[in-house]
Amino acid sequence: MADIIQLLPDHVANQIAAGEVVQRPASVVKELLENAIDAQATTIKLLIKDAGKTLVQVIDDGVGMSVTDARLSFERHATSKIRSAEDLFQLHTKGFRGEALASIAAIAHVELKSKQEADDVGTEIVIEGSEVKSQEVVVTPKGTSIAVKNLFFNIPARRNFLKSNPVELRHVIDEFHRVALAHPNIAFVMYHNGSEVFNLPESNYRQRIVNIFGNKTNEKLVPVTEETEVLKVSGFVGKPEFAKKTRGEQFFFVNNRFIKSAYLNHAINSAFEGLLKDGTHASYFLNLEVDPQSIDINIHPTKTEIKFDDEQTLYAILRASVKHSLGQFSIAPVLDFER
Ligand code: ADP
Ligand code: MG
């Protein structure tokens, strides 16, 4: 009987994996920004062209990569962030799957420049559709720059599936907001087609929210703080009278990672019960800190859904703390700008 099973070549495996990791330019933005954060950057620049369809570039001033690591970073399952399966429950980095760069390089033209502090010169790699075209010595500042050009150049069906530039730009900006909100202590700039879209200096959480959503936001924020054994909550909810018709200002971060949770969203809605006009949605910017052992982030490649050990307790604490803040605010509407 003939054997018919074959191992897929790496570039094919990478392209398949890319289907899960990279849906649109915004997915590339997310992965590159997260890598810059993991590299301890203090200033991160995002440059995009044509809503990211022709260029997504992220320039950071982080730790950079050695010549060998720069090459290895494009291999699948190549990561400096975990060493064993146990590490999955002790995560202190955004990344850990080691597949973003391999996936991106499988479906785009990528140019990477990187230099570590101690080195005089850096390294530059050009990769097109998983194929390394060159690796050369280059003069470049400390840190890493990755330019991702012509996304889906080799998968016309995916390229055609992309939405109009305004829609894709919206997704990119949403992603940028999520990352920038999770890291107010890092400065971010974003340019689209050569024009500055955001310039966010290093600041505190409240100021970061205001810098993104405008000065008017400041007066509507009500601080939320709670600390229990299993959950620490910090951040803000919007006063009920400022509730919006859209859900654009609803953010949960768990251990500094943006997540979506219909269940926790329900906890907030229930805390706002009776305070919102019909058809409006509360704004919230809430950071939840939990023991990394009590969550599983590895349920989807984009990591925006996570599993909590004890969701019901978190729900109850969250609801109570938001209710408490809203109640306090109606008795004593004092806002301190310093928080
Ligand atoms: P992951 O982030 O899950 O480890 P990636 O494919 O995103 O996987 O990146 C692979 C590796 O490349 C990272 O583990 C890291 O060592 C290195 N790397 C990627 N981007 C940067 C960067 N901006 N600065 C320094 N190192 C980076
Ligand atoms: Mg990564």
C-alpha cells in the first residue's frame, strides 16, 4: 500500500497559520506593536500607508535583536518569551506563540532592521513570502524597525477581501487605541500617508484617555478602584449622562492585554442599570489585574478572548466596584486630575 502523508513545507505551513493570525492590516499593527512593547520600547512609531494595505511599519527603541535572532525571529514557533508549557501560566509578555513574524513574512514583503545597544552596527533582513532575499550589515539606531509591505501580495483572494481604506483604517486605529491605552507609560506616534494622526506622550492613564478621546472626555471620567485577593480593578467609567449610542469606548484590559468579554460587559451594564437612557452604552476603561495562573490566554491566536478560572466572582466584584464608584460620584462629584 502506498504512503500518502507528507509534511507540509514550512512556507505552506506558515501561510496556513497566517490565515489565523493575520486577517487584515490591523492584525499586523497589533502584532508589531506588541512585539515592540515586549522589547521594552519607551517610544513606538507606527507608520501606515493606504490604511496599512501597502505599508505597516513599526519603529521601536527597544532592546533590538542579534544577527542570529533577527534571522530566527521569522521561523515558526521561534520565540524568546517562553521556554516551557508551564511558562504559559506565568506570562509577562504579550507574545509567546512565536508565529506572528513567520506568518506575516509568509504573506507580505518584510524589511527588518535591528540593533542592540552594545553593537556598533545592526542587521537588515529582507523577506518576501517566507523567502529570505538578503541579510546585511546596516547602520541603524538601537531598537527595531519592521516594515510590512504589500500585505497578501501572494494571496489575491485575501487581498480582494480587504475592505475600503476608511474601514481598514478604522480597524488599525482601534488596534492602536487598545495598545496605547494599555500602556500609558510608553509614548506612541502614528502617521497615515505621511500625516500625523496621533501623538501620545508618555503619561498617566487618565491623561492617555484624554489624549486619545479628546479634552471633553476628562470631565466625564469616574475613577474605579477595588482591590481584593483575586482581582484588582483600576480605571474609569464614563458618567451615565455621557453614555453614547455606540460601543466605541468600552475597554477591558486583563493584565495589560485588551480583551473582549460579553460576560464582563454585562457586569458593567448591570452596574449602570437604571442610569442609562435606552439605546445608549456606558463608556468604560477598566484594568483588571489577576493572577496569571488563574487565566488561560491561549484559546485563540489573536488572544483577545481569555478564560478565567472563576468568572462569576470577577463579575460580582466588578459590578460592585463600578456601582460603588457611580454611587460615590453622585454624592461627591469630585474629580482629581492626578490619578
Ligand atoms: P512572539 O512575540 O510570540 O515571541 P513573534 O513572531 O512576534 O513571536 O516574534 C518572534 C521573536 O522575535 C520574539 O520572541 C522576539 O524575540 C523577537 N522580536 C520580534 N519583534 C521584536 C522587536 N520589535 N524587538 C526585539 N525583538 C523582537
Ligand atoms: Mg509577537
